[in-house]
Amino acid sequence: MTGTSPIRGRSGDRRRQALVLYPDLPEAHRRAMAAHPEHLPPAPERPAWGGRTGGDVLAALALSALWGFLPLVLALARRGRRRALVAGAVLLQVAVLAVWIAYGFPVFFLACLAVQGIAAVALLAMAGESPVAGYGRRHHGRYVHASMLEPLDAALLDRTVAATDTVLNSPIDRDGLLDGIANRVALPRQAWEIAETLTELTRLRREQDSARSGHVTESISTVLASQEEALTVATRALARRISALEEYARRTEEAEAVYAEWRTLQDLAEDGDAYRELLSRTVRDHLAAGEVGELTERARHLEESLRHSVEQARRAGLTLLTPED
């Protein structure tokens, strides 16, 4: 796995619901789906008219009128005021005014109506559902969003995504300190396996709820109780797996804190000569050497602590790996 992680959750936006994507999705599709999970469709069926509504038609007609008669005003009113958009609007505005001056108002009016019609068709063509919805239908069954799950399962998915993001976004993973653990490959696969299991748990829970809503005889009740116990056992087992993932993330965070301090001391140590020279100008040389020596000794102890923290994180990570890894 290279590029962006196929796992997105609450990092950055703590209110965004968790999303896990199949690790082998095309990179461009994965980026778009991860950036806009709210556009993923609830069902694989393509909506009528490409998702366009009566409101889209009215909006296209209203905006096309401005493009036909006052394109510059519309371009300047748009947020961002992109130069290419404004430049095109200026040229169009000059063109329609030139038609008015050269041929009079009737020809000008007809020319603007023609521009308006073209703009209406173009705006309506751009309306409708997001391209992300198309990716969602194409890859139906290869992504799991928290909104697709029951609350209990959604909470477990959220924990999975949070722990995985912690490791993948950690500087100690980025800088290769967790060598021997292919986090960019192993963790997305771990998250996807958990997400698939949660999807199945949700399906079975909903089947149980549906069965309980009907006529429940004693025999049916016995079977449902047995199935519910199986769901409880499976959920507990999956929760233990997620807890192991969270332990890995916690160890990684601990090592990350030590790593940040160690890097700061390394930067300070690089300026040791400058500090030594400064101290030697004001105090005795042996005192200057002692001050710098304390910094070096602190860095050495911190490096040992860093090695220990990283090793603890690596051990926690290795417990997650299967023989195939």
C-alpha cells in the first residue's frame, strides 16, 4: 500500500463518522471516497435522472439567466473568484455588450437567450449526484461506513479507525522506527477484516430484530436466545482484537512522545559547539564542558528510553500480525 491510507475516521474532524475502504481500491477512488464519505450512496442502484431533482432544474434556469445576461456579476459573486472564471465572464460580458452596440437590443436579447440555453444545459449536466456516489456504487460491498452499522458495531468500527490512524500518522512509523512491521499494508487489512466482521454482525442483529418483531413461539425464542449468545461471544472476541490494536496505538503514542523529546535534544546537541564557545567566553572551560556534557548525557539516556519505547510498540504490533504477514 502506498499513498493515502484507506482508513478515515475522527482524526482532524472528531465528528466525522468512521470509514474503512477495501485496501486494493484504485488510489484516485480511495482518495475521493475518503475525503467525502457523506456522498457515498446507501444503495447500489443508480437514482433516476442521475440524482437530479426539480430543485436542480430551477437552480439551473435561474443561474443560466445570469450567465446569459450578467455573467460578470455572477462570476464575481462566486466564492473564491477564480481568475479563469472571472476572465471568461469578462470576455462573455464584453461580447454580449458588443452585440448590443453593433446590432441593437433585439439581436442582443436573442444572443443572450442562446447563451442562457447553453448555460442551462451545462449547469443541469453538472448537477446531480457527486462522482463519489458513482465510485460507491461501483465498489459496493468494498467499503464500510459507520452509518451502515448498528450503534454497537459502529462504535467498534470507530475505535478501530482511531487506533489505526494513530499508528499510520505517527512520526515513528513514518520515519521507519517500527521496522519489521509493514503497517501500511498490515493495518489497512486488519481494519478491513474487522469492518467486514462488523458488517456481518450488524446483518445478523437486524435479522434477529426482525424475527423478534413477529410472532415468537417458545421454539423460536430458544433459537433466538442461542443466536444472541453467539453474537455476544463473537462481539467480545472482536472487541479483544480491537483492544490489541488500541494497545499498539497506545504504545506508539508513548514512543512518539519520547521520540519528539529525543529529536529536540538532538537539535540542541548540534548547537553544542556554539553553546560551548558562548560559555567559554564567560566562565571557565571545564564548566562549559560540564554544561554541554550534561546535555549529551541526557540525550544518551533519552535514546535508551526511546529504544525501549519503540521496542514495546513493535512487540504490540507484532502480536497483531498473522503468519501471512
